[in-house]
Amino acid sequence: MIPLLAHIDLTLPLEDPILKFLLILVIILAAPLILNKLKIPYLLGLIIAGAVIGPHGLNLVLRDSSIILSGTAGLLYIMFLSGLDMDMSDFRRNSWRSLVFGLYTFCVPLGLGILAGYYVMGFPLYSSILLAGLFASQTLVAYPIVSKLGIARDKAVTIAVGGTVITDTLALLLLTVIVGMATGNVDDMFWWRLGASVLLCIVIIVFLFPLLAHWFFKQVSDSVSQYIFVLAMVFLGAFFAQLAGLEPIIGAFLSGMALNRLIPRTSPLMNRVEFVGNAIFIPFFLIGVGMLIDYRAFFRDWESIEVAAIMIALITAAKFIAAWLTQKSFRLSKDQRTVIFGLSSAHVAATLAAVMVGYNVILGHTPDGEPIRLLSESVLNGTILMILATCIVSTFATQRGAHNIAMNHAQDDAEKAPRREDHILIPVANERSVDELVGLSAMLKRPKEPNGLYALHAIDNKAEDPNIEKQARKVLDIAATTAAAGDLYLQQLLRYDVNISNAIVSVVRERNITDIVLGMHQRTPGMPTIPAIPGIPGASGPGIGRMVTDVLMQSNVTTFIYSPAQPLATVKRHLIVVPEKAEKEAGFQAWVHRIRQLAENSGAKIVFFASEGTLEHLRPRRGRKLPANIGFVAFDRWDDLPSLEHDLRNDDCLWFVMSRRERVSYHPAMNRIPGYLEQYFAGYSYVLLYPVQAGATESRYL
């Protein structure tokens, strides 16, 4: 009889792809569950697990081409996410801080490394400089920790990420130059070729990638195609960097920065990018790093241990000095210094690439025929031990500092005046506009609140067509799916009522709704115009529609009427036209808060057009910094609103802050805005914003 498992190859190392993949998935699943109870960073657990199952441990899995491919993808993914998660407005404003830290974290290890290599270890000058380059480079192994704790946009993280790109670029350029000098390949054309290739690579990624992505996202709405496109951009950027003589991780980071604004952090696409990276690619990379660790190097020879000890001590000291200098230069807290030190102290990718290049460069041979290498075997073995030590230091330091920062942020939020949870109602009827309405609602709410979205489809209670409810369920399912893709929970509401406006108003009262986001009705030729309605500007003529008008008359919540002409993520600027004395209305602070959330979540430019007096109330108070993506323009042309056409660019979204009649901010031109939108601003996305008005209920929504 044939044994039950005779057809399965269980010899070590495992060759069966199913068993190999299953083993790695079990490790990825078990590491966080077990190590969280032991208060050990799970990233370190994945690295140790890789060492245990790898060729230098139990030899369960070889570090073959499949592991290398997945690990390379994971490393590029880490760098891409770090560029994608950055607050670009803050980075532009504080990029000089990243530059300063990048120089600190490059120059301090470089100086110590040259001295240690030349005077302590007795290496030649070129070998000492290349060894110092290993000290200067760093890898963001611990970045998933700060991302998971929600502090990826903290100043310290922005400085550390930007500085990592700078120091890795300088270290790898130093590697190219030293290897060229050691082999005699440096001439006048060498510098021109290197400079031109690096400059061309940066220009292509930073300027052409956003244009290509912007066009693609406007043309293609399929979620799978969008994700594959993003992944292709990551590897294309890495390939361009490799062609230019840089390390691929630099190209991946630049790709993240290039696509930063086009993938808002509350969008479904961002959720997919983070989910796949954290679930598959990044764990594969960390396990692959663990497979490099050879514990036998501890016992191989004394020189390797000596070199490793010197490298670990000097690198740790140099990175701490760089973090300390950064803290003192920019008055950061001790926890922020710890995060900077933790993120910058790990050495994996660029370090391993540099040591392998130096090891493979043979400068000559000894009388015995032994090769004279630019970096000796003892440095190679010492580097493997250094990778393990620095990854341990990095994960523990980052975990401690990031946890303290996250706790401080939570305490600050708790000490602030309590705010009512967002309850945003989205009346849906048209399948084509559901995605955009849910997307705008997600952009307007606080990102840390996954709840608070309601989708409503109202049905006339006299309708007898059985297909109406089926169609309503379909529209609501689309809304819920769109929200779920962005890691948001949306509650579906199906309601029978005498009319749609009555259903909306009833839900507003029953669910304590704070905001309504609904679509602009599509007016067909021959549709009768709406007569003027007291109190609601913009209702008559080619107006906002009878249903919306009734909602505005019967409810008192901030209402957004949205007409999308293109995907919200591809909008580059939002122009907010504000009437004079809008700051005197009851709902002023509520809608301003929503616009600031839009600026933070989307990354798009926000430009307020208002009178000088109103602009003073829109600008941040003293002591609060103004986000770099918010601008202000003095505007007093409400009697000539069509002149705004000259201020519009392609991919702009136009917002009009409206008011009811007999209110202090009301202007007669508001009655003509819907007509202007059809006549002068056709083809642009726009939003009509009706704030809360003073009355018996407005205090609930502030």
C-alpha cells in the first residue's frame, strides 16, 4: 500500500511551493499574536523567524529567487509607503530640516567610520571610506511601526524619512565614486554621466509620474487596475533609479512622493496599498532579512567578531549623535529624538548592497594567489552581524518613542473640548455618482473615526413597482462597498416616505445628522424651472432642484451639494468663494473645519477667495501654523462672479459658500450662481455649501 504522504516531498530544505508559502504565512500570522503578548516588536520577530527557518538556521527554506523577489518588493514597498504617507505640505515647508538631518546622519558616521577603518582596523584609505559609507546608509525597517501607530505625519518621522533618502543617496553615490577610483575608471566624463543620469531620473519621476498617474486615474476607475498601475509605478521608479546608478529604493521613495497627492490617505486606493504591503510584501522582506543572518559568524574567527563589534558600537553611537544634534537643532522632544534614532539606526538594504560590491571588487592578489578585496571577508561577516544588531536596536527604539508620541497625541485630543462625532448623511439615487459622494464625505470627516456615514435611498410609499426596492438595494450596496474599501463603515438606510425630501429631513432628526452630502440634480431640457422660493438663494431658474430646496428649508445642518466632473482624487485645487461677513454666521466654524479636513485628507491645494475682513478669520490664529497647501486671495467681485473663470485652471473644483436671504452674509448674486455654473463653469466640478444658520438647533452642530 502506498503511504499517505509518499507523493509529498518533505525533504529539507522544502521544495514544495505550497509548503514554503504556507510556512511563511503561518509565521506572518503567528509573529504578531505571540510577540505582542511578550511586548516584543513583531518586526523583530519576523527577522528572527527568518533566521531560524533560513539556510543558516534549521534550513527549512532557502533564500532562493522567490524569497529575494518578494523581499525586494517589500523593501521597495516600505520606501514607497514612506513617500506616500508624508504630509507633503509640511515636508515642503520643513524640507530643510530633513536636509540638515540627512547631512548629520551622513557626515557623523562617515567621519567616525573613516577614522575607525584607517586607524583602528588598519584598512587602506579607499576601504576605510567605503566602510564609512556603510555606516552612513540606513534602512527604514521600523517604518511600519510608526505607520501602524498613526504618527507617520509627525515632524520627527518626516525628518527621519527625508533624511534617510538624502543619506542613502549620498552613501550610494560615494560607493559609486570610490569603486570607480579604486578600479581606475573615474575620468572627466564619469562625473558628467553620473550627474546627468541622476538629474534625469529625478526629473522623470517627480514631474512625469504625476502627469501620467493623473491621466490614468481620470480615465480608469476600476480598483484593481488602479492598484496594479500604482505597483507598476513603484517598480518603474526603482528601475529608473537603478539605470541612473542609484539604489532602487531611492526611485521607490520618489515614486511615493510623486503619487502622494493623487492617493488621498482616506481613499479606498490608499487602504488597498497599505493593506497588501503590510500583509504580504513587507513581512516577506523582513523574513528575507532574517535569512541573511549567519549565527556561525560569531564563531568563525576572532577578526570577524572584532570588526562586527567595532561596526555595531560606532554605528549606534554615530546615529545617536546625529539624532541628538537634530533634536537640539530643532527643539524636538526626547521621544521624537528616539524615533529619529530608531528609524535611522537599522542597516539592511543599502548597506548590504555596498558591502557586496566592495567584497566583489578585487584590487590584486597576494603572493599566495589570494584575492585582495576592497572590503575583506571579515567586513562581510561583520556586516551580517551588524544587520541583526541594528535591526534589534531600531525596532525597540522606534517602538518606545512612537508609542510615547502616540499616547501624548491621544492625551492632547482627550484634553481638548469634546466634539460631537461626525454623522454624515449621503442621499443616494444614481449609481454613477455614489462613489464620488462617498469619497467627498470621507474627505470631509476626521480620519480616525471609521463610523458616522449613512447612505439613504428614499422610495415613494405609493410606488408599486417591485423592482424599485431591488434597485435601491443595489445603489446602497455600492455605497457601502465604496466606504468599506476605505476602511469605513457605512450604515445603509432604505426608507419609504411621502417624498424624498421628507425622508431626508426625518433621518436628519432621527440620526442626529451633522452634515448632508448630496448630488446636484441633473436638469434635462424642457424641465420646468422652479419659481423663486423665499429664503433659499439659487432655487429659482436653473436652480438646485425642488427636493434639495425642501431639504434646505426644513433642516438646519451643513449641506454640501456636489457635482463631480472628474474623480475627486484628481482635483488639484479647491477654490472656496466665501461671501463677506460669513464669519458672523452660526455655522462658520463648522464648515471651515470641514474644509481644513479636506485639505489634510486630500493633499490638494485649498484657496479661499474672500474679503479682507473675512480672510482674517479664515487664517489660523497666532501660534498655529498655516498648512502649506492652504492659500488666501482677496476677493470682492460678487457682482461679477463670471470673472472667476479667469482664475480657474484645469482640474479645479469650485466651491460657493451660500447663505439664506435676510442673513448678514447674503448677497443677491447667490440667486444666479446655479445659472453661472451652467453657463460659465461647465466642465468643472463644483460644490454649493449651505452652512448652519442661527436658530434653535444650530448649537448642536458646532
